[in-house]
Amino acid sequence: MGFGSYDESEQQNQEIDADDESEGVSVHESDHEGEVTFETDASTDDLVDQLSEIKDDDE
């Protein structure tokens, strides 16, 4: 077998056991309804300047 080769017999007859009682992930387990608010004394310009500084520091 060379690079990228595989044994085709390993790829055949692969069955997935997917019964209804299998454990799964509930994507709605932590859903929340509500509203988030916050107050700040900073202006939009101040916040944009802070964001620019953060982006400059990452580079």
C-alpha cells in the first residue's frame, strides 16, 4: 500500500447501531428566553477605539 491507500474490505459492511435509545446530544437542553441589557458610560467611539487597539495587539 502506498500513501493514501486503504484496505477496501475495511470500508465495506460498516453498520451503524442507531437505535432510538442511543445517547445523543440535546441542542435545546440549555435554551433560554430573555433579554440581556447593559449600561456603560463609554461612547460608541470609545468602544470602537478599544476594539481597534485589541485588534492591533493581536497582530
